Amino acid sequence: MKDKFNREIDYLRISLTEACNLRCVYCMPEGDVCFKNDNGLTDDEIKYLIDIFGDIGLKKIRFTGGEPLLRKNIVELVSKAKEKEIGKIALTTNGVLLPKYLDGLINAGLNEINISLDSLKEDVFKKITRGGNLISVVESIKKAVNKGIKVKINAVIVKGINDNEFLDLCKLSVHHKLDIRFIELMPIGEGTKYTGVSGKDLEKILKKNFNIKEAKSDKDNGPAFYYRIEGAEGRVGFISALSNHFCESCNRIRITPDGVLKQCLHFKSGLDLKNILREDTTREEIKERIKETIYNKPKGHRFIEDRKTEDDRFMFQIGG
């Protein structure tokens, strides 16, 4: 699947739900959140779409949310991706519910897990997540690493909240076989109320405090640029979508919780898959409309120029 800029688009992120069991400050508004869990794709519709995307060249699929482990039949969805021989099957989770599902997910075909962890201090973790249990997340990370599955930790550094923990988070890669990646805070929804730290500035701090060398990036052209601290088992990576955007090599598209195929986080444009699936559209017609949407993927985002996203929804409503 190629777009008009000759990029190979072979990575699909499916948000299974906008619901979450945490309330991270840069993701969700304070107070009660009303999740719309009755307007998304059914399990059968998601399986059907996995089948279609597999036919047109999908090489990697990631299940996200909200918190994807709140989706009742997530193990079945992973099994479908495995059955379709999707090469990489990944999950992004906050880790709270992971111990309950980990064995079943691995047996179903999951081979990569990203776990969100923005702080190693209980009080700060609770502040960021509005009540999350740090111990349960750390135990989930340990269990996943011990199972031998590929584990990546995602951290967002926010000025005045956890920016003094950057070096401690980097040290996770020294004694554990995992990658810690620092993702720039995106100006989406609640994220516009906080100030992130650029990947370039974090790289300078890393180089000043550790002996490091560049490390090989992932073969699937992921956006992270990696370093390895001397003697470390894992890597430290930076995903700098704002300060050093990777639009020219972007290979991803995403399906939102309400069933829209979204070409780029910045823009509102997309294809309403839920509607066309429920209009008795033929498989070939759906396939062609997906191809057309991919072909017209925008050249790049405009977060720097516009200072905000064109899509005014919260991040949990779009999908991680």
C-alpha cells in the first residue's frame, strides 16, 4: 500500500475503545468522563477489517485505546491477526490489567508490548494518572520481560511534573532487557495545557550524563531514534514528532474508537469504515476505498505551524 508520496503504508493502529481505567492529566479532562463505548466497531467488523488490511499488505498491527485490555474479546482479535499472518502484532497498554491477560495474549500471537510509565515515584505517578498504582504497573513490566516478549516503555516528559526523572527512567534500560522511549507531548486535547520537553533537549541531557552510542533502529521503520548506554541491556529512544518530525517516512494509519480510518493525527479527514461496513458495501469496494484513503494520506502534520491539531477531540477519543 503506497500513498501519493511513495511511502509504504503497512502499519495499522486500531483503537479498541476510548475507555480507560486511568485518567492521565495530559490525555483526559479532570472530573467525570463519559465514554462512548456503544458506537464503535464490533469484534466481527474488526476481524473483517484485519482480513482486508492483511490482503492489501499490512505488516504490523497495534491494538491501542483508551486502554485496550478493557475490550472483552481482545485475545480473539489478536488471534485473528495471527491467523492472517500479520508479521508484528503489538499492544499499547498502561499495564494495570496486563498480568490477567498476558499469557493468553502471548499464546494468541502477541509479540510486542508497549507500556506507559511516566514516573518512578508513587506520588508523581498518582498525580499524572490521577490515582494509578505504580507497583502494579512495575510488576506487569517485570512479568512481560520475564516472559521474553519484546517490551518498550513509553514515557512523556512534562515540565514541572516529571522532568527531573528523565535520567532515572533512562537507567531502566541498563539492567533490564527493554527499551525506554521518550515521546514528545502532543498538542492534542488536554496536552495543550502542559509544556513538554523536546526530544532534542532530552538527547543533550542523555549525552551529557552517560557514555552512549547510537543503536540500531527497528527494521519496521519505527519513528524512534535509539541510543545505548554503555553496558546496557536495552536502549533509550526518542520519538520526536514535533521537534524532528518523521512525516517523510511515516508508514502508519489508525482506526479510531468510533471506526474512522484516520490518515494523520493532525487532520480531521478520514474514512468512516463503520458506516460503509453497515451499508452492505462489497469487500472489493471497501478495499478500494481504503486504498484511496491511504493514497491520499497528507504529506505531513502541521502541529508546529498551527500550534494545535485540526481535530479538536481528546487523545483518548482518537486513539493512541
